[in-house]
Amino acid sequence: MGYGTPYNMNWAGLLQNLLPVVLIQQIICGSILLSVPEEVEPDTLVGSLSEHFSPPYQLLTQEYLWMDKDNGNIYTSKQKLDREDLCPEETNTKECIILHNAVVGPSEDLIQFNVIIKDINDNAPHFENSQIHLNVPEDVTVGTSFLLDDLASDRDIGDNGELTYHLQGSDGVFTLKAEEDGNSVALVVQTALDRETQDLHQMQLVVTDRGAQPLSAAAALIVTVTDVNDNCPSFSSDSPRAVTVPGDSPENTAITQVIATDPDTGSNADIVYSFSPKVSERARALFSLESNTGNIKLRQDLQSDRSEEFVLKVLAMGLHCPPVDIQVTVSMLPKAKQELTIKIGFIAEHQNETILLPENQPPTGLAVLELEGDSIFKVSSIAIEGDVPFLLSPQNGKYLLSTSKSLDYEIKDEYHISVVVHSRSGEGSLIIPFKEVIKVYVVDVNDNAPHFSQPQYLLEVEENNQPGMLLLWVSASDADSKYNGRVTYRLENCTSDIFNIDSVTGQLSVSARLDREQQSRHKIIVLARDSGSPPLESNATVIIRVLDQNDNAPVFPTQHFIFFVPENAPPFTQVGRIEVKDPDEGENGKTAFYVVNSSALFVVDNVPWMLRTTNNLDRETNDRHELYLLASDNGNPVALTSTARVTVFVEDVNDNQPKVILPSSNSSCLTVSPATLAGTMVTKIYAIDEDSGLNSEITYAIVTPEPVPNSSPFEVDSRSGNITLSHQLLGKDMGMHHLFVVVRDSGKPTPLYTTVWVNLLVNESMGNCCLERVPTWVGPSDFVSPSKAPMCDGEHFRYAKVFFFAGVGMMMASVVLFLVTACLCIKWRSGKQTDKRGYTSENEIPLRLKDKYYSDK
């Protein structure tokens, strides 16, 4: 049953009272809107619920935020706030709002509040393709624009996601123009294009966002200038003008080739060759011309024993172009008497009559050997001399030279093949055999990649190492020889710059100090590459585990903790949570607390690092406590420490009644002259309260047993305690006035009070005023008039003396001023009523004031 609620209150009434409260609460909760930029550091203050709700506080979901349950402050957690991950892609143009739930207040109300994740410029623009290709005809008009389709995108929003484009390296040939819709960009041709001069323009399309710190990206913009038929064929100056041909050349022998060129491409560059009609029939019978290549060949075998010359005029024609011509003179030589020779027709690659054969090839044909000579020679045999991996195979009167097995460069890199020919003449006489030597060089092939002695290296290194420290040697071998077997080392491109490797020796070193707190494990990919063409490469992994050293002292989030605790808190009350972090690991990162320079009023629990009281507190004795906390880790060999200052303010509670300084006792009495003017201050009540704030604000009030209108001519100022005369004293006011004054503070929840009697005697005689006994309160028992013992000792007495003498000084000044006024008034009245000098009327009281307000008691 709640305080102040009748036990028999019906439920309908209770719900009727609670409904407006719940409705108001929902309106307040719905208006709570916090915001925080994305990617902020952990423990960043986002906002507080303390402005809207009373403690305690509890956040229901703490994935991205956490809340201080005592003060309602909301901080970011270690989980990174990424706006682009938290909000779906389709809401990129809107605010990213995350709804959170919390339980607040002593009644554990469930509330909701929204947190806006503000965008920062953490995403650079991105092109889908690194290259953008565009075809532009060479006869395009200057000023023509071409819309670019492959534009960049940016996951940020607002200015951070608004993009601008510009060109780099266009040399003034092209420029960019933004379209009116603002979302497309066109490439504009600025100068005339000529494909034959430059058929490819490569530029950089650079995009930049409008963030406070702009981010950029670039893509290669490649413009291909397409051809139009704007050129005709022409013969180059180096085309053949005169050739010779042996008189015994066979059919289809290539005589020469005429070549005309057309700067255009594709079908625009097609050229057709033909003989001029002026070429003789004899020449047309001997020579043929290929219309598409310009090759001139023999139509038949030549058997000529005399010299002869032919003039061939060749025409070249292109599409929509007039023909151009060139004249070729062919000189035919008489055939010579032949001797027996070996004609070698190379099949494999050769250089300077030497065959170049890559290793590891399967049995391969190298050359075709043919014996040539006069018909008087009759071949009896042809063979390879010696034991070599080569063989000769007859092929229609010719011989095919080939390998008999794969050759290995590492075994032998050069062979000299001796081909021996044994012949007989037509008459059967033996011709001295002759020998032809064919050289074969085996070309090394890079067919072996480097091989590491082990695929993975594990290494442990203590942090804070010396820069330049050698970590280890890696080693790789290559089965190839010479240049193909030369191994060099390098690190993968994404490897940190602090690691270096000697490209020749494989010595791995680190150029900076390693910090375990920054990165505890490093994975390095070492690449070994040979020098072959193309080169072969292999890799090995180096895992470096950084061992911890006690190089970090515990760190407080602040060097000065401030807490508040009420003075009536019982022992072992939680004052506040102490936080400390040590980036080290293991025992080096375990932290213990110690309270130093404290009077044993506070202690810290090492789990969960909570500052507690150990005894009762009294604000009036000491309103704040200063102490220092020492945090020490368990590092070896030396423990590291740090300190923080803690100030605990003791909050006041209303536990002290007001204390009346003046008057000093309830039996004090003061005589007041009937001639005192209305509004004059006749005395003063002064009280103090050892509490603070509202708890020490004092008010004064005169209390009577029964409300009697205008029953007393005296009134008290509720704030200053000044007692003044409310109206001019009359005859009925003569005599003793006992004022029962309640001195009350403004403490919460219940004010405290003290009562005091102020005794005033209205009398013409200004002699000493004495009371035989202290007045008795006959009103309600709520007020009990304590006996006022003289306050003559201790600290309060010192305060009383100060205020007493200050009050007496002020009163004496008032008395002097009042006496001067009274004397002037008496003198004036004496002049008008000299016949009544010895007579005193009932309503005329002699003006005499006492120079001391308080009795000796």
C-alpha cells in the first residue's frame, strides 16, 4: 500500500489516477532524442537520462551503448558504431535512428529513446570498374558530349556522399560537363580528333566527395578513337624496286612482295593489288600476283641458261580511292652448275644456322635435310655420327631431323650433330664422303619454382625490441640453373613497413619497436622469386607472436574522481565506481587498488572496484573528504602504479535544529517605552542552523494559542527575525507581552524547529525588566518550549558574542537617533503646555529607552 493511499481505494480509481501519469511519461520518453557520430571511440558520452528521470537506470540492450546506472549517462561501447552497417542500404539518404529501451526510476518504468547515428566521411567514393572505356569516331564534331555510364558511388550521405568529378591528363582534348539532373556526367570533345595521329586517349576520371575532409577515388578513362575512311593507299619508299631470281628456281618461289599502306583500319584499310594492263603476256605467264598480299611468285619451274629482265607494274586500289602504282624490275639469272650439298630447311627456332631448342620438349622435328647436286651423283647413304639423342627419318626423298627424347639443359646444354653423306657417281665410283655439322643449343626453361626449406616459421619476440633487430633467416632453393635458378626475396605488398627482408640473403628484420598492446600477432608472407622468364614464385608464412612486457601502468579515465554521498549514509554504502585500465596482459594487466592518506572512512573493493564508506559521516564535522587511490599491477620484475585523486562531497541532510543565539534565554526581558513610534525595531531574534542550503534557511513566526486579531502590537519579520512595533502603543498595550516565537528551518522532507520566548514589557519606567518565572505554553502540544540555557561555552558562544556585539552596536546607533528625535519632540510639547508641567496624562508615557536590551540572565 503506497504512502498516503487509503487501503480500501478501489482499483478503478487507482487506474484513473495513474493513466495521466503514464501518458505524460510516454510523451516525455518519446521526445528523448540523442545523437552520436559514427566510428567514435569507446566510452564517448552520448547523453544522459538524468534530465528526464530519477535513478536508478538500466539499459536493456548494451551492444553499442552502455549506461551508468547511478547518473544515467550513456556512453558508447567497444562495439563499433558504423552507420552504413547499422542502417539498410535503401535508407542511405535518411537519418539512421536506433531505438533503445531502458528501465528507470525506483518504480522501474520501461521507457524508449532514439539515438541518431550521424554520418561521418568514412567511405571514399568507389568505382565499380577500374577502367571506363568509350569509343568516339574521329570525325566527331567539336562540342559533342558522350554520357558516362560507369560513375562512382559513395555509401555516405549528405555532403559526405555528394560527388564531383574532374579529369586529369586530358591535355585539353576532352572536358567534363555535369548534366542538369545532377546525377550524370558527360564527356565533351574540345578539339578535333585524328585516329591516325592518336587513336587512344588515356585519362584519369577523379571523383571527390564534399566532406569536411574530402575523400577521392580515380578510374582510368580510356577513349578509343574509331576510324573513318579518310585516307587512300600509298607505296612506301622502302618497297622493292628491283629483284633477281636464279634461272633454276622452282614453281611457287617467292620473288618479292610489294606493300602499300593505308592509315585507316578495318575494311577502310583493305587494299587490292593487280598487274597493270601494260604488263607483257610473257611476264604474266611467268609471274603471279596475290591480290590481297602483294606477293609475287613464279607460276612455273625455271630452266633458263641465259639472263632475262621483266618489268612488272603493280597497281594498289582502296575503297573509293584512285589506284596507285609501283614498278618492279625482275632480273632472271642463268642457272649454275650444281655440286652435291645438303640443304637444311629449319623447322625449329634457329639463329645463325644454330637450332635453339627449349628443354623438356617431347621428341620434336628440328629440320628437313635435302641433298642437292648434279644428276651424276647417286646417294647411297646419309647418317648421324656418334651416340646423340637425335635421329634421321626418310621423308619422300628428304630426311627429317628430330630429337629422340627430351633434352635436359641441366645435363647438357649444347650438341654438335655430324651428318655424314656417302655417295656414288652414276658410273658407280665412290665419292669421298662429306660431313655437315648442325649445332643445337638447349635453351633452359624456368620449370622449377623456388622451394622453401619449411612452409611456415613460428617466432616469439618480446615487445620493445631494439629497432633493426634480426628476426630470422628464410631460405629457398631453385632446381633450375644459372639465371633461372637465381632466387630473390620480398615481402607481400600488404606487409607493414616496419618489416624488411634482404632480397639476396633472406634476412628478416624489424625496423621499429613492436608493441603488443597495438598488435599482438603479426603474419608475414615471404615470397621467393627466381629470375626466369616468366618468373616463378613461391611463398612461406612467418608468424610472429609478440610477448608482453610490463610497460604500461594502470590508467585511470580521469585524474580526479568526484562523488557525492548523503551524510546519513550507513557504513559500507556504495559511493561510486572506480575504473582503471591496464593494456598489458596476464599478471602484468591485473590491477589492485589501495586508498592512501585516508582516515579509514573509505575503502575500495577490488571486485568490482567500488568505493564504499566504512563509518558514519557527518557533514557538519567535515563536508568533504580528499583521498588518493593507488592502482598497482602485478607486473614482474617491477610493478607499475598510478594514482588518482578522489573528492567525496558529503551532502547535507536536515539533521540539526535551529539554535537561537539571541535572546540568550527564555527569561530574558526587555522594557519598551509607550512613546516608541510604529515601525520601530525594538529587538531582534538571531538563530543559526548548522545544516546547509534549504536545510539552513530559517524563518521566524509568532504563534498564539488562539487566533486573536491584532492582539499584539508586536510583529516579527519572517526572514530577518526583527521584532517591530506594528502600531502606535495605546493604554491597553501597557504591561507584559510574552511572544512565543517558532524558529523553523526549510529542510526536506520535514523541517525542524526551535521555540523561544521573547518577553517585552511596555512601561513608562525604563528600569530593569525581570521575570519571576519562564512563561508556559498553553497552546497545542506540537510546540514544546525548550528551556534556554545560557550559551556561554564552546563554539556557539563565540558566534553569539560576535553577533551580540554587532547587534548591540546597531541598536545603540538607533537609540541615539531616537533620543535626538524624542528630545526635540519633548521640547516642542513643553513650550505649549507649561501649565501642565507636573501632570502626566494617561496616554502620555515618558520616552525612556533602556541602553541594554537583554537582562543579565
